[in-house]
Amino acid sequence: KIRENVDGTRSTHYHVGKRLTALENRLFEVWIVWKEIKLQDGRKAYTVGFVPLKNTKGTINDDISKKGFTQAESKGIYNILEIAPNICRVTRIQTVNLQLHLPDALLLSLAKSQLADANRMQEKFRRNGEKVDKEVREVLVERMKQGVELNADQFNIFRELKMLFGEEEEGWEELESPYEGIKMMIKKKQSGKKLSIALGRAEGTADCSAEEAAAWHFEYCSRERTAQDQKEGNPARLEITTGKSNSKNNQKTFASIKKFPFPVQNREFAFKNIYQKKQNSILVASMPVTDEIDYGKRMNTVRATTKILFTATNLNKVGEVPQCKFSFKQYFDLRGLVPVGLINRKMQSSLKAMKNLKDSRQRDDDVDKAELEALIKIMKTEHQEYDDKEEEAIRKGKEFYEKCKKSNNLYQLKSPDEKVDMKGAHLNGSRTATCQGYAVVDASVEECSANVVISLNSRDMLKAKKLYGITDIMVQKINPHSLYYFTTRDFGLQILSNREFRTKLTWKKEGNGTVIISVTSTEDLKDKYPVKSRNVVGAVNTVWTFKSLKNIGEVPQTSVTLTTSVDLGGRIQGLIPHSYMDNKLGPGFLSLVSDLRQKLDKTTDINDNKRLQTIEEVRKLNFEGNQVLEGRFEEPKGAKIVSGEISAINTMVKAEGAGKGWGKAAVTIKAGFEEVAAFLWDIEKLGEASKSKGIKRTVEKDKEDLEEFERLVNIIMEAPQVYNEEEKRAIREGKEFYERCKGIKEIKNVASPDSRGEMKMVH
């Protein structure tokens, strides 16, 4: 029984009977009261306390029968701390007196059953883990922005870590990083095949503010990171909420057990995280603690130690996307000799947290879009000043383009994209080749050229670089219209070492709106970026030319030409087969034109626009008499309906012998007849549909195809036509054939590949 607001206060009297197996039932009568607490950092907390009812000083209504019960007692407290507006931590401490001596094992079992209420409460209010993590970080980010004054112990910890890692600037070796955009290094404090002490370092950038990155790292036991840890097979990952280590609100204590392969024992780590705001950066220090950790069962582990200094610094935004750079420096002592190979793997695994941080904040599409829009704006609106070397690069690029355009040495290459024309020139065995690709792209000159520049180092390119045989990319901006572009490429031939192409790119918009991009080899930056061992330096001369064409409706059109000459370098003269240059290298380089065309393709918009224009023209047509519309298909004698799949298409066929046959497909289309007529008029679109079914249909166009189309529409609409006898006979026979086929009864339905069309045939 529950009595609330006793005597008009926050008191509640609670009477409950509990059945205990093989024991007399127990009656618990408690007085419950709660209190709200305001913490120094502005957060709320509640304390709910309960004691035996006999301890209350107010009214006690003792009207409950106690027959069959033995009086028992319980007292305890709930501490409820606000973590975020819809998230809290509940701590329950309780003692129970059953007025009976029981074995320890039975008491432990009863205690566990009582504490299971915590699990039931958690499950009742459980929400999406990602949302909970996000809400916790948002509150933490705001606290980090405000900053917290360090106490003496915290100040000394940061000073110790800065000295530790500041003194370890030499002796680092590169650790192979399997993660794009994360640089990893390791330093071993001992020599030999086994060691226990090592340092690791990871650096990178993330698409978030420094506070967001630091909050992600600080919350070691977030739902996301705990789930990942469990997936990796690690036995434990806990946040410790009691003890002196949590005396400050910018500090938390954690414990974890990391799985090691047999026969090496698992390692236990216990440490506290502390954050500090420093100008434009947030620092998070991790320092070992000596607390004994209760994991609920005995763990056969070795207590190891780790020290970490994480730093995140805000950078300029890319568009509206925040950016920060981060560094993660770690020291660990495994307290026992471990094979070097295992040390390397465990260091990689530890540094992988930075890859998870980067991935969790990743906004690749937004960053690429923002950088593209910024460059398009520069190309359209900002005047550029060029030095003599840049002007010379543009002049030579134009001369190279014109020379190749007029050359008779270029021959046709097989293009994987039918809308991209590819040509090349290569002498069998030569290490040098020239190729040229051309296409019309559905975008403005500025959009096309900006896409080419941005794509060199876009997030999409970094993810797809292996498809282009690129193993390494370095892009360094010089000014808004120039940059360095260094790549290392694997051409997939055993006789070829990896090739380095070290180039400088310059773009310029001409007075007539044409944009030229010149890419030429350079000797610059040799000291800063030396040639890697065993690599061979190749040479390249590339020019992109973008010229504006007449719009199709509202869709801009640009002619794009890529002309490139490649010298693979090295002592390979006579070793490169003609087929490799023509079938792989040439089309491989020129595929950049195809990628650009497909990325900016607006065929659907163009077709829709053409169809709308055709519909309008059809609606303007004038008809004389009813002859054009009065005919109807009648099935010819012998035509039969083809049975088969359930279909909305009525299909009939009839065989007439001597290799001749008749067929008809009738279907109801939910569109105006002008729209259907416009679709059928678009012979190119029908050709594309036919190809998908294995039928090849070719439409040859000249440069005046659009003008010819408009001319024909005008003739149909306005010009009366005079027909000779042969033309009249052709029209008459066509109509007769149509009427005859309509009347064939033997025509049979043919299974239609399209449920919206009907097909029939006679054979």
C-alpha cells in the first residue's frame, strides 16, 4: 500500500509484502522522502532516501494487517545525477535486515535479485545509443567551451605529460597505417625481439570542432565505443563512478581489459581522463590510477599502465563544415616482455581509435561540395593575377592542345564510354605516349573545370584512388589558381617500378569564357618531398580545355578536351607493348573525361525538356479531315492471342508463311497522346532502351540535328504538303496493312518484357 504527500510533505509511506522461498513472508514498511540538489556546474541532482517507517516523526497510519508476515527492515538512498537533459545516472545503496540469519550465498542471491531493478529501469527507458551519445557530447562540448580551472593535481598531470612527450621527439619510426588520412608512428624504448614499453603517435583531421573531437575521446565508455570494444572481443570496459578520482567535473575514471593472444595474459588498464581548454585547443590527459577495480568476477590479468595526451585544435571551416586537427600521443608499459610484432599490432589497435573518431565525424560529401562551390565562385567572380611562369604554363598548354588537335598521328582508341571520343599515338616499345579525349558535358565551363581541380584531392578521390592505380597523393595549394600535385602510381606491370609524377597545375579563364588547365612536371619541392626509394620519376604534360556551347533548354553545355603526353621514364625503351598503351594506359588516363561526364550527366533533364518541347509542338499541329484518326487496328484473320504471363499488354501474333509474320501489342498508357507521341518521336531514347534488351540501334547526327528537328516541326505545323502518286500509294498501303492486321484472328499474344505494353504476333 502507498500513501503519498503524507501531512502535506514530500513524504511517502510504502508498505509491501515479499514472499521468500521456504521462509515466512516479510513485510517492509518504509518512509520515503526526496530532495533536489543544484550542483556547482549548473546540473541538477536528486536524492531519494528511505528508512523504516517507525523512524518517521509525522503521522503513521497503522491500519494494515500483518498476519502471516514477519517484520523486516530496509534503508537506503538513490542518487540521481543529470548527465544531459534526457539522460541521468542512478546510484542505489541499500541495506536489508530480514530478521533472520542466512548463509552468505543465499544473501548474495537475494541481493542480486533486488539490484536487478537497475537493469529493469535501464531497459524501460532505453533509447537509441547514437542519440544518447550525441546528447551527452553536446552537453560536454558546452562545458569544454567554458573551460574549467585545474586543481594542483591536474595541473601537474598535464605538465608531466607535456614533458614526457616533449622529450621524445627523436627515434620515431613510421608505423604502417591501414587507415586513409591517419598518420601513425611508434617509438620503442627497448631493443630486442621482446619489449614492454613503447610510445605511439597518431595525427589527422576531423570534420568537427576541437570540442566535439575532444568530447568523443573523453567519453571512453560511450555506447558507440563500448559496442566496438565488445566486437573486438575485449572482456571489459567500465566507467568508475566512485572514489576520489572523480572529485572534479572535468574528470572521469575508467577501467578496461584488453585481450591478448595466448600465452600472453590479458592486460588491465585503469586511468582517469581530464580535459583542459587552452586558447583554440582542447587537451585531454589520461593518467593511471591505483584503484582496485571490481569486475564482478575474478580476472586473470596483468595490471599495465598507459599515459595519453590528446590534443584537438580548431581550423578554418570548409563551407559550413567545422574542421579540426588532432594528435594522439600514448605511452604504455605492459609490465612484461611481449614480442615486437604483437607490440606493433596492439599499438595499431590503440591508435585505431583516431580512425574511429575521424569516421564518426565524417562529412565527405559536404566538404567536397563546399570546396567545389567555393572554387566555382572564384572562377566566376574573382579576378586572378598571374606571374610570368604561370602565364608561360598556360601559353604552352594551349600550344600543345592546338598541336595535338591538328595532328594526323593520333588514331582512334577503343573508348569504354560511347559518349567520349578517345584518340592516341604510341610507337611500339616506346615509353612515351600521347592521347586525347573529348566529350560534351551537361554543366557550365566553371563547374566542369572546378570539378577537375577539386577532384585531384577530393574525399571521393582519396577513397577511390586505388581504382586509378594511385598509391599516394600530395596536393599543396599555392594560390587560388595554382597548386602542386604529386602522385605515385602502380601501372600493374612487373617490369615497371612505381612511377612518381611531380606536377604543378595552373588554371586560367580566358576573355571568351574558355578555361584552360595546364599540368606540367616540376622540379619544385624536391627537398621537402624527396623521391621515395625504388620509385622512378615520370614526366607528364596535360592540358584541359573547356569551351562553352549553346544550352539545351536550361542545361548548360561545355565541350571538354583532355590532351596529355606521358613519359614513363626509366630504362624501359622498347619494353612497353603497343597494346598496353592503347588498351590500358591511354583509356585509363582519358577515363577522367568519362568520370566528369557521368558525374555531371543531366540526360534525364534534357530528355524531359525535349519531350515537353515536342508535346507543345504536337499540340499546335492542324489536321484536315478524320482520315488520320479514324483507322483502327483490327486483328487479321487467323491472329491469336498469346497466352503467358499476367500482363497489362494485349499481345497477338499470326504467321503468314514464307518467313513473314504479323504482330500487334496494345496497351493503355496513363499519359496524354501528345506525350506518348513525343516519346516515340525521340528515336535516340528508343535506341537506348533497345540496347538494354540486346538490340543495337544507331542514330547518326550531324551538327545541325536540333535545327533540322525544329524545321521539321514547323513544316508539319504550318506547311501544306503535296504528295506524288508513289507517296500516296505508300501511305495507302500502310493504312491497308494496318487495317488488315487488325482483323487477323490467328494473331497470338507474345510475352511482353514490359507489363505496360502489349505485343502480338502471327507466324
